[in-house]
Amino acid sequence: MTQDALIDFRSDTVTKPSPAMRRAMADAEVGDDVYYEDPTVNALQELAAERLGKEAGMLVLSGTMGNIVSLMTHCGRGEEVILGDQCHTYLYEQGATAGVAGIHSRVLRDGPNGQWPLAEVKGAIRGDDEHLPRTRAIALENTHNVTGGQCLPTSYLAEIGNIARAHQLKIHVDGARIFNASVALGVPASELATEADSLTFCLTKGLACPVGSVIVGDADFIAEARRNRKILGGGMRQAGIFAAAGIVALNEMIDRLAEDHANAHCLANGLADLPGIAVDPSMVETNILFFELTHATLTPAELVERLRERGVLISGGRFPRTRMVTHYGIESHHIDQALHAFHQALSER
């Protein structure tokens, strides 16, 4: 079975560009972005800033690059960022905050909804003591991947914003899936970015672009972040070819994220009815769900293989839980096919 024939739930990074994106990429007007001369990149950056309610934007190659560039801009070497023990920046970016930027991590335990008790946030902020690193920033993730695509609501973000301002701290938001949060909560993405001094969002996940993320913030921040992008080798030339897909994504692909959320809910409800699978549908807010295999004899690796044989691709999982993600390219009939494949895989002797 070819890869294209599989129903792929491993991640929303496996999305393929829409026909409109492919046309826009083929027709894109380009220039040298290092000279600020790529008109399509400039247009994408302006549109992204407008959507998020910020002054300026900057295209980067990935969400990981966006996060490290942002934190490098907020924090000097030996200074500190407060972040969660389950966040992408801490777990899955190869320790770049320390290894690349020399930034110390002050780690808080993420709750099941991706939030921290406010008292713990306040308690993690260092006082003025020469023995201690200076706290400079708070890093949030919205939606929160490892907690199952949970959204940070505006009320919580406002509380964090109050704490940050009281202590002259910056807030960075890893908003890889910020538009999923916007659609799920029914609020503009700009409202979710209000407290953020910087926010990065991915074009390559639910928005279905082939390359890229965008950082947004005020003009001075973006000017400094551009220097940090350069030191990481992130200066680009005729990047308008893929920036064109980003413009299509911001204009055409956001509202359809509701379909992904509906499909994730349907998938979770169907899995909950199957013996050998444990999943809590009430925890599914966006396009991500986690389940545990409770089958008496079947191993996770065996389940992965049996599903693949039946045309369904899932990750093996790094945890006791396995993640599934809905996205552009997965439609409601694919959910029915996947549930049938699960039923067969779990019933096979």
C-alpha cells in the first residue's frame, strides 16, 4: 500500500498543499528576502501580523526556529525562561534553549489542561539575587500538544499577562496551532495573542502549507529577532514560493479547522466504544486525541502494524498513550474507515 493510500493520523504535519496553494506557489512573485525584496514574503508577514493584532511579522523555516529565535531575543545567555515540563520547547527541540541560546529553563509541571497554578508561576520568578539567574520570560503553548490539544483561554492568558507585567517579564507563545485554539474557543486569534510579546504559529500543520512558520510581535522585537534568525542560518532568498502558500492558508484554511475538530470528536467517541481502547472524549477540544491500549494481549507495536495493513497509519507513541491527529485530507468517511480498521485489528486472533 502506498503512503498516499494510507489514512495518516500521525500528525497534521503530513498535510499536502491545497490546489489553490500549488497555483499560488507556481505564480508567486519573488525577490531576495534578506534584502527585504521578496514581495510575497512581505505580504505574508504583514497579513500574519494583522491576523494576530501585532505590528510586524517574520517568516522562519519552522516552529522550532520560531521558538528559539523568540527566546533568544527576549533572554540573554544565563538568563531564565519559565516554561512547562510537557511543552514542545522543553521536550522536543533538542534542548535548544540551553544548547544554542544559553538560556536557563525554570520548569513548572503542566496540568492536564496545559495550565499552571498562578501561585506557582509567581513563586518561580527569581528575586534580585546575584546567585540566581534573572527571570526574563514566560513561555506558553497554545494549543498544548501533549495534553491533547487543550486551549489556553483568554481569562488564563490575562492572568499570566498580569503577572508578567508586574515583574517586567516578556511572554512568548508557542502558537503552533493558535488558529485551532481560535476556532475551538470562538474568539479571534488576535485576542489570544493580546498578552504575548511574541508568538509563533505554524503554517505546516492544520494550515497545510509545505514549509514555514511566522513570528509576530512589535516592530522593535521583530527587527532584533531578524538578527537572531540570521545567526541561526535562517536568512532566506526567494522564499515567496512557499510564502504564497501561507497567504492562501491565512485566507482560506482557518475556518475549515472546525471540520478537523469535529472529526477528532467523532474519532474519540468511536474509539471509546471499542474494548481494548481507553480514551476520554471530553478531553478532545481541537484536532488531537490520545488513547491508551488496554487490550489484554495486543502490544502497541502490533496494533500499529495491524492498522497499517488495513490502511490506517498511527504513531507508535513515545508514551503509554498514543496520539492521533486529524487534519486537512482526512474527511468524515475516513473516520468511519479508521474505526472499522481498529475494530478488526482489536478483534484479530
